[in-house]
Amino acid sequence: MNAEKRREIFRRFHEDNPEPKTELAYSTPFELLIAVILSAQATDVGVNKATAKLYPVANTPEAIYALGVEGLSEYIKTIGLYRGKAKNVIETCRILIEKHGSQVPDNREDLEALPGVGRKTANVVLNTAFRQFTMAVDTHIFRVANRTNIAPGKNVLEVERKLIKFVPKDYLLDAHHWLILHGRYVCKARKPQCGSCRIEDLCEYRHKTSDD
């Protein structure tokens, strides 16, 4: 895909949604970090239901750590893999308290050292909470990048690096959100809704569908 097409794609995304936001509910970098850890192999809707009960009771490293694994599990047991996630969150809270003054680090190395935080989670936090130029490639973004030919790659890291390189810099900060939303609601896995897609004329997917 050439640079002109890419620029027009993101121009349209920006025109339709000038200030895209994550669908995870949060009000602080710490709340975002915990929500993203909980969101692995779970829906944002499911995570938001759990954190809507958890955060009014405990929304700081100290308060969640005080709950312990069992106490936290009661709030998040509706989320998949909740036992492992509860252990990771409690340990993450301990590290934040002991090593980072209860603050969420704003760099990749320290974030990825936290239990339950991989490259994708770190990228979400760095981009969304700290407004850094990162690209968190999930299944939606990986699919959209390859299907449209915006930034094709054989694996997540290759797609991430190509997107960072190819997305026009003035759109890069919000590109992560636009691509996720596009993949979640339009360019769906089983049947993309090409007939109502805003970028159908620019997309290089060879097997376009109708919306019938």
C-alpha cells in the first residue's frame, strides 16, 4: 500500500472519530493498568463490569494489595482466567508500592517487569495513559493491518514495527484506537462489513463482502 492511501485512510478515521478512546473504563494510569491486565482473553465489557464494583472499593496499589488474592478474586471472578490474574495484580501492586512509589512507570522496561504485563499491555499503557508513540497490536489490529495491506506482517512484532514506520506521524498517537475499533466493529474476523466500510475503496483486501 502506498503512503497516499495510508494517509487518506487515517484522515477518514480521524474525520469520523477525532478523539478515539479505549473502551476500558478508567480514571487513572493505575486503573488503566489493572484493567488492561484483566482484559487478556476477556472482553472490555466484562472487565468494565468487574472494575465498576472493584474500583469504588479499591483503586490504588495499597488498597488492592490489602484485598489479597482471595479478596480480589471475589471482584473479578466473572472474568476468564481470574485466579492467575488476581495473583498477577496483587504482585504488581506489591512491586509498584515497593519499587515505584505506588506510581505506574512510564517506560517499557519497568512496565514489562510487572507480572501479567507483556509488550502489548505495556504499549496500551504507554500510549493511552502517557500519550507515547506506541502501537499495541492485538488480534483486531493484526487482522486489519494484514487484511487491508496497511502494514502486513507474519507476526505481531513485525506488524507493530511496520505500523510505527508507516502510519503518518500526525495520526500515529491515536492510530491504535482507530484500528482496534475498526477491527472490532467493521473489519470483523469472520465476515468483514465491506459494504458499509469507510475505507473500502482504499482497502486492498481481495475478497470483499457485501453486508447482505
